[in-house]
Amino acid sequence: MDFKHLKLYHYPATRSARVKWALHETIGDNFEVEVVSLYDGEQYHQDYMQINPNHSVPTLEIIFANGEVKQMLESGAIVSFLADAFPQKNLAPAANSFSIERADYQQMLFFAASAIDMMLWQIRIHEHVLPPSEIDQPSSARYRHKFTTEVEPQLIKRLNKHAYICGEHFTAADIIMGHNVMWAKMYGMCNDKAFSAYLSLISKRPAFLQAFADAGKFNPEPPAGSRMAGVFTG
Ligand SMILES: N[C@@H](CCC(=O)N[C@@H](CS)C(=O)NCC(=O)O)C(=O)O
């Protein structure tokens, strides 16, 4: 089935930028973007909570050709869905083949979107988001350690073998992993030259440049005095 309209609810340089990147890779500019001002609490507005009870971005609203509407809320699921929905863009090994390439691609996409994302999120909330009374410094230290001693070596090994995370070809797994590497760099991690080479390669893609054109508007911490200070969870 084809789509009639796509609308992305977005906030600069957050996980919704992964989806914006995948949309530019697959359908160019043929979608609507609405910015949800996270630090003003717009994600908690009743109308938004009705479509996204997790009060987060991304939300991708899909109006299908037959008029049916579906909201997708998970960046990994959306990026993977788009890659499979537009096979002519060559962003994923074929879904209908029991291949080593597909197995590896899914493994890396989910590793990035779940396990690695969770580690980075723990660092984020304990270093930038939670009020002082809720900060648990050992949690952030634990995930920094796990990331640098367990995750980074695996990624470096891959990137020393081939240009992209799953081989010599760019895939949707690079969208999630690439965003994670940039996110980790904000915390002073991912310093090996393999990561610099990787980022310089993926950041030249026109779809990347479009997706992150607004990244300068991202502020890692709720601005002082924001009514979301102490409320915002991630
Ligand atoms: N697992 C979700 C997480 C989405 C998420 O937490 N987004 C953050 C921005 S990166 C957000 O909108 N936070 C606002 C809030 O939790 O109130 C995904 O990968 O899409």
C-alpha cells in the first residue's frame, strides 16, 4: 500500500533526527515536519499525548492511500520500516531472504536502537537532565564504563574492517549507529580514529545534511528557569 501523507513530529538533533534522515534518504522532502518544543513541555499537551502516550519524539504519522492512519513512535522501528518499504533505495539487505547480511544488519540496527541507546540515555539523564536530588552518579559511570570497554571495541573492530557498520555499503543501521556515535562524542566517548572516518563519511550524505541542518538549535540541558527543569525525563 502507498502513503498519502507523512508527518514527522521532531525536535532538532534528537532521536527524531534519525527518522528525518531516513525520510530524506527514502522520499526526499516529501513529508511534513512539526517541531515539538520539548523544553516548553509541548510533548505533554493533551493532543500530542493522544497520538504519543510516551510524550516523546519521533512520532511519524502515516496517512495511507486508503485513508487509514497509523502513528509510529519508535525511531528504530520507523527507520527499519522505511528502509524495507523502499527497497529500491538499497538501505537494507532483503527482508525476505534468510541471509547472513540480513541477520547482521538486523543485529546491528537493534543493538544501536536498544542496548546502545539505553546506555547513552542513562548517561544523558544522570548528567544533564535529572534534578540534583535524583542524580545517581554510579549509574552514569557504570554505563560510561560499559560503553567504552564493551561497545566501542566492537564498533572499532567493524569500522576497521569496512567503511560502514555492516560492510562496504551504507544501510539504515548506519542511521541509528551514526546518530549514536555523534551522541557518544558529545559525552567525550568514541574518540578512536575509526569513528572520525565513519562520521566524516556518513555526514557527507545529502540526507544527513538535511536532517541535521537544525542541529545547532539543540540544547543538551533544559534551559535554566524552563518549566520543564526537573520534569523532563529524556
Ligand atoms: N525509544 C524512543 C525514545 C524517544 C525519546 O525518548 N525521545 C526523546 C528525545 S531524544 C523525547 O522526546 N523526550 C521527551 C520526553 O520524554 O518528555 C525512540 O527511540 O524513538
